[in-house]
Amino acid sequence: MNNKLYLLLAVCIFSGACSDKALESMATPAGLTGTWIEKTNRKDTLVFNQAIAAGLTEGNLLVKRGKELTAEGYLLPKIGSGLYTYYIKDDEIYLLNMLSSSSVYTSYPIGQSQGELKVGNFFELGFNKPHTAIRTFVRL
């Protein structure tokens, strides 16, 4: 009975260690610095700038999504475009839209692996909404 329990425990630990999450390395502000473009449609761009002062973990993020024509005929940036401040803790990025009146950071999953960046799609629905999918970006 004990051998079966140990075997079951070993299988659970091994399968958890081999999950996609475990294969992704943790993203860091220094590793994110630069320009990233969405891999599939190549329309959304993230530009990460590391904090100016050494030792700070916060940085700035510029989201470029293009423009769209409104029903009133105005050409405006797509929802989610703009300037954000961010910090990273564990496997989540905490974002604050700098043009919003909100002072609350919202967390989204993030991971870096093999030259790709995977992040929750905070930019498609607008800031402070739960993400609906993970988007993959590649460095330019």
C-alpha cells in the first residue's frame, strides 16, 4: 500500500514539474526590455522600457495596437493602446494604465521561453478586465 502511495505521489510531482508553466522561465524587467510583436497577426506591439534607476523593479510599457475609425468618424487608437507602468512578481505582470484615474494595479500571467513572451491579453479588452486568452509575442 505504501509503495503505491509513493508511486502516485512521484507521478503527481513529476507531471506538475513538466507542465508548460514549469517549462517557461520567469520574465524579468531586464529580459523584457525592447520591442515585442504579436506572433500570429503581427498587429499588436509591446515596447518595454526598463526602469531608469538601478534596483527598481518597475518599468514602463507602451502598447501599440493601431487605430480604428469610430462610428462618429474619428480615427482613434484601439482600446488597450497607451502607456502603462508595470512590475513583475513571480509569474505575473502587474499593470497600471497611466492614463486611467485608477490607482490599482491589475495582474496578468506572463512567461518567457525560447525567445517568446506569453502574456494575458489585457490590451484587447481594455485595462482592468480579466484576460480571456494568452497571447504570444516575439522580439523584434
